[in-house]
Amino acid sequence: MSRFETQDDQNHPVETTPDFTRMIDRAMSRRQFMVASSVAGLGAFVAAAGVTSGAMKAVASETISGKSTSKKMGFKAVPASTADRIIVPEGYRSQVLVSWGDPLFADAPAFDASGNAHSETQLRQFGDNNDGMSLFPLADDRALLAINNEYTNYEYLFSHQGKLMTADDVKKAQAAHGVSVLEIKRTDGSWQLVQNSRYNRRITANTPMEITGPVSGHPLVQTEMDPEGKVALGTFNNCANGETPWGTYLTCEENFNGYFGTEQSDFVQSADQKRYGIGARDAGYQWHRFDSRFDLARHPQEPHRFGWVVEIDPMDPTSTPKKRTALGRFKHENAALTVNADGHVVVYLGDDQRGEHLYKFVSKGKIDKTNPGANRDLLEQGTLYVARFDSQSDQLNGQGEWLELTHGKNGLTQANGFADQAEVLTFARRAATQVGATTMDRPEWVAVHPSGKSVCCTLTNNKHRGTKGNQPLDGVNPRAKNHYGQIVRWHPSGGDHRSATFDWDLYLLAGNPVVHPDGLYGGSDHINADNMFNSPDGLGFDAEGRLWIQTDGKYSNQGDFAGMGNNQMLCSDPETGEVRRFLTGPVACEITGLAFSPDYRTLFVGVQHPGEELSPSHFPAGGDSKPRSSVMVITRDDGGVIGA
């Protein structure tokens, strides 16, 4: 979400004085990276580290050499596009399932394009800016979709475009956030929303939620409205997602900082608030002006109640969502859950901000496959870890270690500012710095290969790489001012996701080989003029091991991004490394969120913020209609498996 990146940079700039933690000291001495504020690009890293661009590209594709044609991908790639529509391969079709403002209930009002509708209408309509989603089957032709509604575009939500906000406008914006749960039914091969379903539900910024785990009841989350610190109101900026084997949905709170602010002139920002981008200036939502709990000066503890993973039971519309604090507090992108061979649940988590970290949670208990109900609280207790990536100075692969974030270990002591485990989890970013974690180029979605033997994570971009003292160039983040992004892959030692160590390599470097024919900015070997892209974001494997990549990048189609067109969805075969463009989106959108039907013959894909900042889009209705975020249904004309 480029809007939040820009606002964070403006409102809460990163320190220009290097914060040389033990991690940075160790990295600099080991790799001898001579990185200074004058670093201008790739050449500085190549010269300092003694790496040739050819050697680096070879490492990036060490297991995917050659130009072999994938046997996993049977579709013809689509070209880049700047059209205001969805384009899919020959033999495929797309249709709209649901769009922002569509009524989820038979008696709910229809979408009002005027922007003047009352907040009550949005409470019973599909939320805005859909993102991550999961499908929960009910029968062969019936299912539930749980879908994140990340944020709102005031330029479309209100007729005044956010310039004349009222208390009801804030309530409307809060109602457009959160999660939408809806039933869908397939009739004659076509999936449709079931408006009168008892499962349909809106979860918003004001829905009561239980705070569970080590932070529950702690003074850090006690407020005037909740003195016990056990019930938070709402969830918002829900980015990506996860799901559990026991049938619940995991929604992840990302840029929660942008909703807090204050008009109090003598407000003083704390160091922890600054680390999370929380300050007097919000991201333009203006909630603090009309809802006092978002006023930092009045309720400084309220932000501690956000930035968590929330577990929701989609099968029970009366259930109370649970904030799982054992998984740590940061800008969560998604929650990739896998069941380890020994029965422990492992969840991989990215913190989506430049120079932040990659995490892993291991449950204390083990899964009981015979009794799903007994697993309902497996995410309440466990151990959180953060990753350190090591590499030789001339390599784009190496080893890594998971560093435990437990109070009393690895310097997480009261002497170093951590009074107890609740503080370690609430200020997980500070804890990660303390133990020496590697700063990353915006870790976003994580996906576990269906074999369980490898895991991938998108590192979207990072303009601060190589220019900020705490973000030096290294093997896993090798490009200065990285505006293309990459995908890192790791293999847990011994195939054990609980292992403290792993081997890693860069599976893919996005780039533009036309603009940059030499060097890493051209991308890795399998990136070419026909499949190039920037800013990989959404990520997921299907049952056959195809890796699906979604982008949230620059769509100017100029300069460094010439020839890339609108944001898109690609497919890659990990066995050959081949990448093909599968789908292109409309003007100024992000392609995000993916879910498959159980037979893998239907793909659900999200189109977020078409026409953002008043760009010329009228998707999906066309004509002169207001652009609306939508969930699309992708199928094959012959009814076959998607991608095959």
C-alpha cells in the first residue's frame, strides 16, 4: 500500500543516524559491507562485496537453470496491460462475485454511488478494499468466504472526499473496515453470493474482541473503557490472512498506526510509538477527531490493542473474535500456518515495513486431529522467534537462525527495557532488534509449499536499503534502493519447522531486464521482457505446488517500470523456475487475495483500490461508474484445474 508508505515517511521519518545494534555490528564485521549514505545503487554492493552480477544471478537460480518449459503450467501467458479491466489467459473467464457496497443481506440497501449514504448502510454491506481471503467448504457447491476489508478510499467513500468529516462519516469508515464473511453457492457452474445466509456477517472496527494470551489483562492494554484489558473493540487495516486446520480464519492487523492521532499541541511521542509509526499526525482518517479512543493524548494505551493476529470462527456468526497476542505485535501481513510432523502448529509471519523482520510462532501444544474442538486455543500459548539470515559476502544464499523472543533470554531482560513477556510481545520490533534479527525489504506474504519442505516470503521493496545505517546491503537484501523486490525461500533443517536453523536462497529477483540489461536490477534468470513485474506481495501455493504471485507495485509503465503495465498475478513453477503472467488488473489497482475451491477449478482473486487517488478507472461496471474493489471468480471454459 504505497499510500501508507508515503504517509509513514512524512509523518514518522526513519532515523537518519544509524542505530548500530549488536546485529548491525556483527553483520558489518562479518561481511565487511562498506555501506554509507552515499550508496547510489547496485554497483556499490558489487564492488564492496566482490560479487559479479553473473555470479549473483546464477546463485539466485541455482536450482532452476535452463529454459525448460514447465509441465505444471498449461496456460498461455497474457501480455502486460494498461487497460481498465481484468485480462485472463485464453480459455479462461472472469466474473465479479462481490464488490464494495454490495448488500450481504436481502433487506440491506443497495450500493449508493453518491457517497452520502448513512453509516448504518455500510454495516450490512460488503466492506471496502478487499484483501486476503480464505474459503471454508460447506458442501461441494457451497462455501463460506472470509475476506479482509483493509481500508477505505475517502475520495470515493464520501462525496466530500474526506474534506468535511462528521461523526457519522467516521462511523461509516469504521464500518467499511474489518472482515466480511459471506456464503457463496455454485449453480450451473457459476458462483454467487447467498444474500439470505445465516452465516453472512460483518466484523468492523467496533466489534468486541477477546484479548488472549500473555498480554491479556496486562497494564499495557488496560484503558479507561476497558480497565481489565481483556476486551478490545474492533479490528482494522486487515491485510492478509491465514486459516487453521480446525476451521477458523486468521486476519492480520497491518498499518494500524495510521488511525491514531491527536490535536493536543504538547503531545510527546515515545520511542516505542515512533518505532511503530504512531504519532500526532494520523494517515488522514481523522478518527481521533470524532472518536476519542483514537486520541493518543487521551488514550495512549489504545494502540497497544492493535497490531495482532485475530482468530475468527466463520461457522459461528455469534462467536467473539480473539486477538492472539502470543503471535506478537507488529504490522502483520499474513499468517502462514503449517502443522509440523510432531503435531506442533507453526505460523510464519512477516512485518510489512522497510527494515523490519520475519517471525515464526511455534505452539506449546500439539494438534489433535481426532478432536478439532480441542485445538481451538493452540494459538494462545507458544514461542515467538525472529529470523537472522547469514551469508558469505559473494552469495545470495546461506544459512539462517530463528532467535527466541522469550523474556529472560537473548538479552530480553528488565535491564534492557523488557519487564515481562507481555512487553516482549507488545514491542516485538524492539525485541527483534535486541536479539540481532536481520532487517528485511518489507516482508509480506509467506507461503508454505504443500510438501512442507520449503517456505517462501515476498520482500516487496525498500528504498532505504543501503542508505540507512540499520539496513545494510546483504545477501538476502542485495540491492540498494530496492524498488523491484524479491522472493526469499528457506528449507527448515531436517524438514523440521521447529528447528532453530534453516538454509535459504533467493528464489526470484524481480526486475526490468529491458531497462537494466546488466546487473541485479534486471532480475534473476527467469525474468524477461514478457513476464517482468515489480513489488511481489500476495503469495500462495496450490495443491500441485504452483506458486502464485500477486503484485502491489508501481503501475506508471514508465522509467524503471516501463513495460510492466498494471499490477498483475503471475504463476511460477518451483521445479523449473519459469514465471508466466496469468492475469492483469484494471487501472491503479492492487491484485491481492487468493483462494481456491477444494477441486482447484475455481480461483477467487481480489482487485483492490482500482482508480486510487482518482486515477481514471471505472472498474468493474464500466461507463462513468465509481470504481469499486471487488472479488473476482476465475474459471476455465473447459472446467479444468486452474493453471494446469
